[in-house]
Amino acid sequence: MEKVKIEKNTVQETLIVPLYGRKMCSEKFPEIYTDIFAEKLCDRLDYDFSELEKKKNSFLYEFGSLEAAMRQLDIMWEIKEYLKKYPKATIVNLGCGLDETGKACDNGVCHIVNVDFPDVIEIRNQLILKCEREINIACDLKDYSWMDKVDGTNGVILFAAGVFHYFKRDEVKKLALELSKRYSGGCLVFDSVGKFGLKLMMSKVLKNMGIRDIEGLFYINDPIQELNWSENIKVTSNGYMLGYYDMKSPNIRFSHRLLARICDNIMKMSINRMDFKNLE
Ligand SMILES: C[S@@+](CC[C@H](N)C(=O)[O-])C[C@H]1O[C@@H](n2cnc3c(N)ncnc32)[C@H](O)[C@@H]1O
């Protein structure tokens, strides 16, 4: 089967790290997480994985795979909760890359929408079969025309995994406020990190992008206080690594759990949920 090329040093390349992380976590910690799609997708990509392969047994890369997996598990937990109340809701994956969380939560009646830049959606279309209740939208998230194609009549849960780090704080705020106006009763779930954490995590990416000063970028030290953007939005927030699952397994080392605590408490890594007030 022909492989699909991922260009190096482009925004689309950012989808590789979480995808490879999910594949690695499925191999190393299957009792915690399995992603049946990630391994097959990596095999279909024309991308030089040798750098990642070389480091895959290092402690930090192993931990990175847990990070990718825990974020997906947390978000899936929120989606499944929402679908209990609104089974026919639309699940919207913002900045979807090659992630198939929508499908992993499919209850047979919900709808699934995946949004990303046109070059990523082109790759996604070549690699991933859609189910009959699923659409892909090629659009910049900052151009709100994509919202015209998302039907929120039966409820909508939108999520962004590893996406808002590339946004400015004002851009995330504007997007969240627009969503809260369009989708009353809907909800937005996304991960965030504090200032110190963002500096550490993104130092290489930011350098490549020529960004020296992280002021203005989207980092959040205290989600409940700082995401208090509207009286129509209720914010809840949990620890990213240990807020939903305790990560207890014989394969998880003490040092993994210690670092997980540092991520949640010192780097302020969080999963945030914004519930939009039902205005009807
Ligand atoms: C780090 S990757 C995460 C991919 C996916 N959410 C996952 O967890 O595997 C970031 C993704 O966000 C997309 N992205 C970043 N900024 C975007 C924007 N303004 N509009 C649409 N997609 C965007 C990138 O193209 C990329 O696919």
C-alpha cells in the first residue's frame, strides 16, 4: 500500500508526536491504554521515525507516551459522560490530526466531526475511513465558517487535544466565547499547561517558530480563576495525569507516578471542561 508523506518542520508534523505516543503506550502499557488505530496509521506514513525509535526506551519518552495516552483517556471519559445525557450529540475533534477519539467513543447514534488544516485533512482522508455519521472539515479553526457545518441541535461536545498551545490566549478566549454563543448546552474540553510547563514543553517548537517570548500564548496556571470568561460558561478542571485515573499498574514505576504528580501540581497540566449554559 502506498505510504502518505508527512512534511518535516511543518505544523502538520506536530500530529506525529501524540500519534506515536499513543502507539508506544499501547505497546508498553497495554493494561492502561490501547489505541488500535495508532500503530496501523504509523505504518502507513512516509515519515522518518528513526529519531523517535532510538529514544523510545528512555525514561522521558516512555513518560511522554503515558502523557499522550492519559490525555486521550481523560477526554474520552468526558465525551462518554456527555453522551450519557445527549446520546445523539455531535463530537467535534478540533485540530484532529490523525486521532480517532470520535470513533473510539461512537455509541452508534452520535455524530462525529473532525476539523484541521486542509493539508492534514487531505492526509486524513487518504488514511482513515469515515463512518456514515462522520465528516471531516478542512478549515483553520480561527476561521469560524467551520461552525456552520456543525449541527448542535442534539448537543455538541467539542475537544482540542494538544492544540491550544499553538494559539494566543485571546484567540482561545474568542473561540470559546463564540462556541458558547452558538452551542448553548454544549461543552468544550481541552488540555492546558502553566507558564513554566509551557516554556519547558514547547522550548524546541517555539524556537523553531521563532517565538522567544511566551507572553500572550495560551498558558493557564489556575484554570478556574483564569478561564472565568463569561457567566454563561461553567468551568471545571482536573489534573491531566492523575485527575481521572490513578495510573496504578505493575508496569508503572514509582518515578513515573512521581513525575505525573509534578506535571499536575508544578507544571499545572490540566484537562478543562467548559459547559455552556443552556439559554433556551
Ligand atoms: C499536536 S497536534 C494534535 C493532533 C491531535 N489532536 C492528537 O491528539 O493527535 C496539533 C494539531 O492541531 C492542528 N492545528 C493547529 N492549529 C490549527 C488551526 N489554527 N486550525 C486547525 N488545526 C490546527 C495541527 O494541524 C495538528 O494536526
